[in-house]
Amino acid sequence: MWTKYLPHHVARIRHTRKRLLALEWHLTAIEVASKDALYPFPENVSREDDYICLFSGKSYRALAPYTIHTTALRTIERLQPDVVIAPATPFPSGMASIKYCLQHNKISVMMDDAWEFSDRRGPIISAIKKVIHRNIDAAFIPAPSHAPYYLKMGFSPERIFYGVDTVDNDYFETFADMFRRQATTLRRELNLPSKYFLFVGRFIERKGIKTLLDAYCQYRKSSSKEKWGLILVGDGDEQKHHEERMKEFPEVKFVGSQFGENLCRYYGLASAFILPSEGETWGLVVNEAMASRLPVLISRGCGAGGELVEEGGNGWTFGVDDSGGLAQCMSAMTDLPAERLEQMGLHSSKIIDKWSLDTFADSVIAASSIQRRERGGFISYLVTKFWTGRISFYP
């Protein structure tokens, strides 16, 4: 179960279903709502069979937590699954899943990608979460870099599984390579500089776009022998403000939201990728960029940075809000010879190969095969029974 199905969710389901069929296991995919204003992907994303949308045509944020919880629980009760893999405890759908598994003694697997930096909740909320976790059999999280947080939250190492945040690496690699072979024509058609840094994301404060643009201004004044352009893919409330600010830099281009193969054109022609977020539970665009064989510059506020960036190997990390540090990284990358940049991109590809759709499916199978945990006792039962969750999301 996921809140809203985006293309990477569909890819995971499609691949995992094939793996499960070989084991004669049946998978049903549940989406809470088909619309979400903060994730404006096209609604015609293809979905597989055995797919249920609880609130088709409705926006997730327009729904009441109790309504989601009740509908999700009713749907799961009708399906009677042996295993439920669902969002974490703040989400109504997650709590409905945990409640079903508790009542019917089935396996509950929590998908989550929070970590110490992203979880700003106080000690009371953390204590409540730990109580509920006693009724959850496994945590399905991004990578070992996130494991210390879940150990503190009550999961033993053998109940932690990795690879929840993956993309279809082959898709991005294939199309990025194809568009590289068309580079001369595409650069002219899209009016792109010969070399450029790439940002992909929503234009909201948390994404650190101000830091990125501050860094670019500093980078342009540096002593680097060559200056790359900057392409920003995405849109949002802050876009017009940033466009106005960067008018004096014609090599900075705002190209709007891009999806599918159109997005891969920008990955394929880029020289390096930057994600400057102030706080990010993971950052799937990092996976996409690395699958596209790009060197990366990633803020230490991004959960993906701790696992996917090897300092100096496939890129560098920099401090949150540190425009000066990012500018230095941009200059250092610009000064590298073409052969070294290519090596860094290849290294990105090798690192992300470890985090594939097969990694996701392997963990689904392993987590679903785990022995049920001894339940958490009366207090844990009461909290799980009466807490319905809230409309939880990361903007």
C-alpha cells in the first residue's frame, strides 16, 4: 500500500509481482488516493492488474484521517492477506494495516525512510511510535545508513530490511544513453549549453534552490577555467521569483516539469547532478541521476547522500545551506578532466546497481517470510487500536 502511486511505485510493483509469481504468491496493490497536488505526475500512469484505489479522483490532502483509516481497514479485511506492507505509523493507511495484522496475527511490514535528521518530532511522539512498533514485524527502509534510527525505535537488526527507495535503473540508463547519442541534435533543439549542472525537483523552500542559486552566482565568480550552465527541472510557487533573480545568467534555464523520456533527455545531456535540499528523507532523483551515469553533488540533509555518495569517488556532499561549500564543489567538478568525470559517472552507476528493483523485491520476499514478532502487550495494543494516524506527508 502507498498513499499515491507514482511511476517508481508502479515499476516496483510490476517487477516484484513477477518475482512473487514464481513463488506462487499473489500481490494486490492498494493506492489511497489518485491525486496529490504536491506530486503532479500525469494521472495516466499505467497500473497493473490487482490494483485498488481507495479514493479514485480525490486528493489525499482533502481526505480526513478517520475516513482513510476506516476505508483502508475495511479493504484489507475483505482481502484477508497474510502479509501487509504499508506506510509508517503516522499514516492512517499504515495504522489500519498494523491494526489488521494485530487482530488477525498476520505479518506487518512498515515501509519508512525517516532518519535522525528528518524526524523532528519530540520525545513524546517518538515514545508512542516505539510502543506501536512492538506490533510491527519488520521495518523496510532505504539502506544501512538509516538503520541506527530504527534500532533506536525498537527494531532488532534481523527485522530491518533495505531497498525501499529504488527506481527502475535500467530505464534511466537506457534512455540517458540513447539521448547522449543524439546530443548534438538535442542540445540545439532544447537550447542547452554544452556542459551543465542539473537540478530536478519541486520549487519549494525545503529543496534548497536558493542555496543552489547562491552557489551558482559564487561559482560564476570563481577562477575556474570553464563555467558550466545550470538547468532546473521542475516547477512550483517559487519558480517565478528564482527566474527573475537569475535573468542576468542566460546559461541558467528553467525548463518546467518533465516526466518519463523527456526527463531522461536532461539527465542524458547533463555533466553532473545537484540536490541541495535542506532536509530529505531520501531523494529518489539521486537514484535516477546515478542510474543515468552522472557525478553527483548532494546536500548532507538528503538521506541518500550518506549511502550513495562516495566522497571523491562519484561526487561530494556539502553542508545544508552551505552555498560556499557547494560553489567550491561545483568549481572542483568543473576543473576535472573529461575522463575523470566519465569515471565518476560510471562509479555512480556501479553504486546504484546495488539498489535496484531486484533489491526491492528481495527485501519484500525476505520481510514477508520473517517469523511474527511477539506482540507488544496491553498498552501497545490499546495505542495501536485507537490511534488512526493523520494526513502525514513530506512536502
